[in-house]
Amino acid sequence: MSPLRLIFLALAVWGAIHPMYWFLRHMAETGGGLSGLIDAWYVNASTTGLTWDLTIAAVTLTAWIIAETAVRRNWLALVAIPATFCIGVSCGLPLYLFLRSRPVT
């Protein structure tokens, strides 16, 4: 496996674990569960802007994944879409790049 693929894989793992730690910590501290976390995304203009920034990035990444998957027929790369929306762009993007960069056989 190339060094670049290892970097993409490491970033995908980090992008899954690190943000999830903070999400779970917030939910544990507030006891609000997922609805409390979503409410926190809109607590002020700064967090609302960041929420929309990440939402637009996630939708853009999804369009790119679908377009490239249709051309490349790399169906496994579609797993990056649920990773993006269930975990975040910090996991979905490097996961997609990892899956996209695999050697073609």
C-alpha cells in the first residue's frame, strides 16, 4: 500500500474517532442526546455558519462520489456517502480518497 493511501486511511480513522469523541462528550454532559447535539449546531451565528459549511461540503462530496462512481464503476466507494452523513466530512472525504486510490486491476 502506498504511503499516500496510508495517510488517507489514517485521516479517515482519525476523522471518525476524534469528532465522535467530542459529540459523545457533549451528549453525556448535556444529557440531551442527539436532539440536544443538533440544537447546539444552531445555538449562534458562528455554529450555524459552520453547520451549513459542512452540510454544503457533504452534499458536494456526495455529488462527486456519485459522479465518479458512475464513471469508474468503483461501487465500494459508495460507502463513503453514509460515512460522510453519519460521521462527518472529516471521515467521508479521506475514506473516499482511500477507496478511490486503490490500484485498478
